[in-house]
Amino acid sequence: MLAAMMVVVSALTSLGLYLSQRAVAAGAERDSQQNFQAELSWLHKIQELRHTALAERCRALVAKPRIHAALEDNALDLLYPSAKDELRDLMEGNEPSPEQGAGTLTAKFYRFLDGTGAVLSPPNPKDVGNLSAGAEGQLAFKKLPEMEQIGYLSESGDIARETVDEVIVVPIFSTETGDVISALVVGFQPFELAGQRKGAETKSGIWLNGQLHLPALSKSAQAYLGGEITNVVTKSDRAQSNFTVSVNGAPNLLFYGRLNPDSLFPPAYEICIYPLADLMARLHRLRWQIGGAGALLLFGGFVASNFVAARLSAPVEKLAVDSERNRAQRKRAEAALASTSEELKRSTRYSADASHQLKSPVTILRAGLEALLTREDFNPGVYHELSALLHQTHRLTGVIDDLLLLSRIDAGHLQIESEPVNLSQLVEEWLDDLGALPDSLDVKIEKNFPAKLYVAGEKRYISLIVQNLLENSRKYNRPEGRIRVAAHKDTDEIVLNIGNTGRPMTRDAQEHIFERFHRGSGGTAISGHGLGLNLARELARLHGGDLRLVDSGNDWTEFEVRFRIAQQAPSRAAEIV
């Protein structure tokens, strides 16, 4: 029997751990994808704003009268001298700091194209930005474009000395005929994510002509990734996608997207790499934590199985001994044994049905202990020990739930869905539940708040905050004491105060009251595990509010929690539903 119960407990515990690990892994991967998409969205917004600003700047420059006059009068020898004055602020901007990087609008070079699309060579390249002959040749077109073009220019084919410039081509139209007579080509340093935002993990670069330009990576890593991206881009017709790659032995999520669609320049792709090492490390730590909790549960199950098996086998062994002494006693023992066997079968069937429905070993163990407490053939000591074990399972369940929720909060993975929540209704419901508890003290409840106070947040978490505060006011109260609940509006916040009579906390206890596993006043006779106030404050802060101890002295302890006021209360029809 002991072996069978141990096998059942082991199997159920292993199944629970497996399902828990899968759930944690899926949640961690989903959170990492959300973080990556958030950083990617931020990068795209910055790039869009920058492109808009650069295009507007270039359009303003080509509209300068002196430039138009030199082109339309065919005075090309005056074109670059005139442009030097007009474009001085664009070329001679302040040197960007390392923090600004590519975010500056200062140009690196500019050139004009003639009516055939060829580059008009400047008399003094130093004034307009030096370019190699090969790089300058990449700026020419077979025919002048009639629309703005965005391209990317590689100044060297050697990856060790490669630099990439972002190029904007703005056509210049004749003021007389409206035809395209020239074009202004301006080169800028491309925007990169590295160093642009504190805390960002994504590294960005540009893939062009089969080579990757990503200064945040080593040259060997750039060469390797450039080949991988080339294989994917040439085999796929999608403008953007992502895939997983290994860089220096570490997993990374790589995103690529076309930077210059419908452009006459060669295709260039934005490359963003998001490291997955932290995700893998976090999953590894969570597996160890879940494994440790599972080991404790398994050990507890073994102890409980041994205890229950020993208690159940004692009557059977006694009947076997009595049967050898007297036939009549043996008959009675056999009848008692048959009765006990039938009860065991019914208990086994009940445990099997309950095991099918329950989802975790702790819940299954608690259900088995509750079933044993309904029997009437144990001595009082057995009932006492079973009750103690059952109480420990309840405490362990609460601790696990609170710790899992706190771990999500610590990792920044708990997302609050903000919606209007009727705080007054939640408080009323929990006050009714407190009054219905069988061990509730004879305390007087004083209420002072409007019927409808709507706060912004997620109902289940706001309910958990109210529950923890009201249960504490009941547990740490005294007979014939008071609980006072008051709420009011304060500018754009709702302030909820919950106070109770009872033994006050010492000054040292007040300083540590919101620490995890810290127990307040009242001694160890009061149940709890020291996580409620810490969890309540963390949830309140996630909702844009806070929780603090207002006062504890002279037979009175009071807490204050603040919530943001809901911008719009739900309609009456929504409340009815």
C-alpha cells in the first residue's frame, strides 16, 4: 500500500511539474517577444520621424532661388559655390556626441545630378564631403527620378573598413517647364539603436549588397550573419520577417525589414538582433525553482503516504493477530476487515475521481487529507495530525500563489488591463464575506464611502489588495473592537483608508512591515506567511497608486491605499451584464 501511494504521489507531482514548466516557458517566451516588439516599434517610430525631418530639410534646400538660378541658366560653374552658402548649416552642424550618434541631422556629403542623371563633379570635394570614385558612381541614375528616393551607400567592400551612408535624393523641377532638370543627393549617417535608449537590448544595423554593417558585433559575427541573411533574403519574397540565429554560441532573435521599398537604389534591409540569453537563463532558474518546490511537495507526499499507510495498516495487523487467538474473534476481525476494505475501496474510488479533476499535487494532497478527516474510526491524535497537515497544504498553496505572482511582478511581466472598477462594490462584498467567517471576532464595522467610486485597474488584483487589508484588520483585531473603512476622492486619485483596533506595532516592526516574510504585531499564534502587505503594495504601485501605513498606536492601526480615478465609468448596461 505504501509503495502504491508513493507511486501515485510521484506520478501526479511529476505531471504537475511538467505542466508548470511548460506554462512558465510559454509565458517567458511571450514576454520576451513583447519586449522585442516594443523596442522594435520604438526604433521604427524614431526612424520615421527622422526620415520625415530629413526629407523636409532637403525639399527646403532644393527650393533655394540661387540653386534654381544656377541650374536653369546653365551656370553650372556657380552651382556648387552657391550651394555651399545655402547648405552651410546642413554641412557645418555641431559635431554629434556619442550619445546622439546617428540621431543628428548633419549631412556627411552632397552632390548634384545633371539632366542625364550623372553626377556633377564638385570643384572642391572637401567642401561638399569627400567620396571615393566608386562611391560617387553609385549615386548616378540612368534617368533622373521624378520622386524622392532613399538608398544606402557602401563606401568600401572590405568589411573591416566598411561604412554605410543613408542617401536621400530630391528631384529639382524647373520653375518654367515643370520638368526635372537636376537632383540633389544628400548623405547622412544611418540611424542605429545602440546607445539611443537606456535599457534597450536590441542591436540594429543595415544589410546591403550581401554584407552586414552592425558595429555592435565583432567583424567575424558580422560576416557570419551577413551570409545567413543573404541566404534568407534571396530565398524569400517577404519584405520583412524574423528567425533565430546563434551568435558566439548565444541564441538571438533576428528581424529584417526592407528599408527602401520601391527605390531605384539597391535593396537595403534593416537588421535588428534581440538576445535570448537572458530568457534562457530565466527559464533555467525557474526550472530549478519549480524543481525545488516539486521536491518539497514530493517529500511531503511521501511523508503523508507513509503516515496514512501506517495508520490504515495498524487495524488490519491487529485483526490478524486476534484471529490466531480465537476463531470467534477472527470472524469478527474478518468482518471488520471486510468493512475496512470496502471503505478503502470507496476512498480509493473517491481519490481517483478527485485526482482526475485536480491540477496540482498540493491540491490533490489537500483533497486526500480532507477525505480522511471525514472518517470516524481514528483516535483523536490522528485527527490532530491530519488537521495540521491540511493546514500546512493551505498555507503552502497560498505561499506558492503569492510567490509566483510576486516573481512575475519582479520580472516586470505582469501586465495590468486598465478598466473602470467599482471599488465601493468590492469593499462591500469583502465586508460581507468577513462577517460570514465562522471564526470572525465580534467587531463593529464602520463604513464611510460613496456608493460608486470607480478606479482604473484590473478587478481581480484590486480585489486582492482589498482582501489582504480587510483580512489583516480582522486577524489583528481584538474582541469587541472596530474596523473602519473610508474612501474619498483626492484630485485625480481615490484614497481608501482601512483601520482597526488592536495591539499596535512597535516602531521597528513598522519599518519592516512591507518586507516579504515579515510578520506584524500579534505574535505567532495568528496565521499568515508575511507576504500579504508586500503583495498588496506591489499591486497598488502597478496600478499607479501606493500603499502606506498611516498610523499604529493607542489601540489603532490604519493603512491607506491610493488608486487612479477611472477616466470613464462603465455604462449601466455594462454593470448589469
